[in-house]
Amino acid sequence: MGDIVKQILVKPIQLADQVSKAADEATSFKQECLELKSKTEKLAALLRQAARASSDLYERPARRIIDDTEQVLDKALSLVLKSRANGLKRFITILNTAAFRKASFLLENSIGDVSWLLRVSTPADDRAAADEHLGLPPIAANDPILCLIWEQIAILSTGSLDDRSDAAASLVSLARGNDRYGKLIIEEGGVGPLLKLIKEGKSEGQENGARAIGLLGRDPESVQHMVHMGVCSVFAKILKEGPMKAQSVVAWAVSELAANDRSCQDLFAQHNIIRLLVSHLAFETVQEHSKYAIVSHKPTSIHAVVMASSNNNNASNNARKGFEDVEMQGLNSMSHPFGNPKARNQLHRVVTSTIAVHNAAKPQDKNQANEAKQDFQGSDSLKSNANGIGKQGHHHHQHSHSHSGFNMKGREIEDPETKASMKEMAARALWQLAKGNSQICRSITESRALLCFAVLLERGPEAVQYNSAMAVMEITAVAEKDTDLRKSAFKPNSPACKAVVDQMVKIIEKADSDLLIPCMKAIGNLARTFKATETRMIGPLVRLLDEREAEVLMEAAIALTKFACTENYLHIDHSKAIINAGGAKHLIQLVYFGEQLVQKPALVLLSYIALHVPDSEELAQAQVLGVLEWASKQASMTQDETLEALLQESKSKLELYQSRGSRGFQKVHLLQ
């Protein structure tokens, strides 16, 4: 940067020398020329000082100020050269007097600008020692915010840690209030100093820096600039080693960048951001959470817990043999224990015990709480009877934390509000990173994240619950389209999957929170994973078709359609379950009287049910054929060619099983 500044300083210095020389040779307006010479020499001295300090100059304002200064000197030179000519007319004298005054004013401004540039490029501590104040340069008259941004970025580059933190907070205020200011901060070189502050600053400075980065990444171009500047590695370092408050803001910033530019998702994943976020999500949520623990010869503690919970009443030899069997499996089999048929029931007990521990947090039954904790951690009798095996397992639990690449030191003493904020932002980041990305979803589901989401959906604070629900919704949306992910992550007998589905069904049954819609969408996304006998979610979804707000009605119809559509292998069984739950009557009401937002989804679902169960007595009694005939005559319903084809096919099927007399359905019947 110093060489570039030196190069752009060459021409204005040369112009200043030429102005001084030409002023000495003036034959008219000698006094005015001597005044210009005096100011030009002062300006030239400042320019030479800037050239000597070029390596320390803040390049962005330097370019702007030096360019303006060059134009001022060029005009002054032109004016002085004219003063060397003879025979000037009187009217030209009047004109040139005004021109000299303007040139003198512009030179004064340039002196002020270059002086400010030297001050702003001086380390803040040196300025403080010299009792110098920056103020605003004359150039600020055109764009005062730009100069304020220059000043804050300069402090970020040269100030003390506290001053840099304050400067980052100022940039946060500017970026939050105006998109243009955010763009200017990036264009004027603010990203690099902010990232440096995040790496080197105190906790508050790291928070301010990360918050500024999150606010600046409002579009793909800005995010790509930050990625190029190394934001991924800086964020990974903080998530691994930083204070929890700063980690929480970094996780929020990750969510913002990922939301505004999907192309950065994989780059964050390459820097182990997924692993670190899951570790934060799981801290104090489940007993053992990381499949990424680097262990060369000892079983992971989740397996130790599994073996302990299944051998509580066995002798020490059996317990020791259980640990040896797990050790023989190797790391590869440990990476996805849910895939081991022998371990599924044991792991399901672990899931159940984990949730029981959280339920036990309520003071209503202390005995039950103690039993749940013993079930999860392994009984004391096993520890004593297994010749130290239990103690060894506890030692290994600590060992896996220290080798997992995640610093757990001191996290237990953080206040509950900070811990909750960390989980909220970790879930938010995973939600945005998972969106539309199969590989990241696979990494999340192969960890303990699904189990964490299940626990947090039940017991987490409201914001944590919402972000967890949104994360599950996005993961299931990807799994709906990715067969391999759906089969590996959402097996019907997977304990973690069961735990998540259980919580979502409970939320749908209650239907009294902001979690309702994401949970409905997630259940719909998983429609193809449920067995024919798995109908517990059908009833609650059908009940939501009755007298609800339009968005809920629409999402309930869409979710049920994913159960009843032809693409679902068990569409006949699911269609019957919807009919048995009383869905036909609700759908007829919505087709006739529902808002436009709801009518079409309701008609699609009703058409699929009629197509797959045309011989249903309930459909005949509800006179569904008449409803479909009425709908097929509505222009608003038949604009969609796919829906029109579905309507015709469903009507044809129904006509085989329903008499013509059943077609005389009238809307008035619904009002009775």
C-alpha cells in the first residue's frame, strides 16, 4: 500500500513546486501570487510528509484527498501562469481577482484535508499523547458520513483495544441504520480491521466486531468479500476458543451471512463450523454430544452409557466384555450408532433417559429425577462391581471433551441467559446453514443434533425452541428430496428421529405457539418415512383444518397432501386415515367457503383422497363428487393444468362408485 500512495503523491508534489516557481515569475497580481505560493509551499510540505509516512497512510481517504488536491494545484498553476502575461485588460483583472480568492480558498481546504489525513493515519495513542483531535476535514462538507466512516476505520486500524471496540460499535450503528453506509464501510476497507478486532480484541470488542460483520453481509457480493478476507477461519477460531458471549454473536453473524449468500455454506462447513455449532447446541443439553471426538483406543462415552444402561444388573465380567465389544467395533461404526441394529433399543433408552433428565428439572418429583440421572449416567453398583470400569468411563468422558477440538473450560459458570443465547444462535446458524444443502444436513443429522433439537423443542426457551423447529424444518425439507439422507437420518426406528417426531406431534396437538407451522411443514416433509400404522400425526393435522387462521389451514392441507399424494407409497393407507379422522367434511367446507389462499390446497387434498379411496362410504355420504364437479366449473380452480387433470381423474374414479343421485350436493347442507 505504501508504494501505491507514494506513486499517487508524485504528481501533486511536482505541481506544487511548479506553482511556487511560476509565482516568482508573475508580472501581474504579484501579491495574490505570493499568497498562493505561501499556501502551496505549506501544502507541499504536508505532501512530502505524507510521502515519508506513506506506508502508514490510510489508503482509501488518501486516494480521495490526494486526487482532489491534485486538481486544486492544477487550477492554481494555470492561474499563476496566466499572471506572467502582459497587456491584461481591466475587465480580466476583475475576473482574476475572484479566481485568486477561490484558488486560495481551495488550497486552504487541501491543507486541511492533508493535515487530517496525516492525523487520522497516526496511531491513536500517539494522537492522544499529543492532545490532537481529529475533527472533520473540509472534504467532509460533501459527505460527512464518509469521513466519519474513515475516522472509525482508522481507529480500528491503529487504536487501543478499547478504542477499537468503540469504533466497531459506531460502525454497527451506521450499518444498522442504512444500507448505503454498510456498503461504504466495506468499500472503504472496514472488513479487514473488524476481523482483526474479532481475533485480537477483548470480549466486548469481539462482540461488536462480529455484530458489524453480520450487519454488513446483506447481499451475496458483500458476503463474498468477507469470505475472501478470511471471515470463515476467524469465526471458527472464536467458536472454538472465544468467550461465550462473543461466540453467541459470531453464531448469529454466521446465520446472517449464510442467509444472504448460500454459496458460503460449504465454506463454513469446511472450517468445521457445523461441528462447533452442534457442540454449543449440545452443551448441557445431552450428556454426550459429539461424534467428532478423536479417540484412538477407548470407547466413546455414549457407548459406555449404552452398555451401562443395559447391564445394570449384570456382573463385572459382563460389563467388561460389553466395553470390549464396543471397542472392537472401531471408529467407523461409532460415527453413526443409530445404524447398528443391536444398539437401537439401547440408544432409544438413552434418548428417553436424556429427556427424562430434563423433565426431572421440575421440583415436583425429586426421586424420579434421581432415578432418571442414574439411568442415564450408569448406576453406582456397576461402577463398583466392574473393577473401576465406571471410573474409567468417566475419565474418558472428560478425555473426549479435551480432544474434540472444543474448549469447554469455564463454560459451566456462564450465566443462564448467556447459555440460552448461545443455544438460540447456534440453532439459528444451523437452520440457515442447512437450508437446501444435503451435505451439511447429513453432517448435522450424523451428530447428536437431532437429539438436541428434540430436548430443546420440549424444554428450551421460546427463542431456542423456534430456531430449533426452523432448523428441523429445513433439514426435513432437504431430506424430502434427498432419498439417501431421508433413509439414513430419518429411519422409522431411529431413537433420535422418534424423539424429534414425538415433540413435533405434541406441538401440533397443542397448536398454541409459533412452532406450529414449522412443525407441520417438517411432519409433511417426513410423510414418506412413516409406516402405514404410524397415523398419530394424521388426527392432529386434520383437526387443524377446522376454524383456524388461513395460514394454518393452508399448511395443514399441504402437509396432509404429502401423506395422500400418489408419490407417497402408502397413499391409500394415509388417505383412509384422513377420512377416518373426519377430514372430508372439513375439506368440503374449505373448498366452498375457504379463503382463496386455502381453497386450492384443500381441493388438491380432497382430490387425492377421492382418487385413492373412491369406494369410501364417508366420501359418498359427504357427496364429494358434487364438490369436485362444482370446483371443476370454477375458473379460479381450473387455471392450473395439473390441478384440472387431477380433478378430472378423481371425478372419473368417484363416478364408478357413487350414484348420480349423490351428486346433487348443495352448499346449504354444510350450514345445517
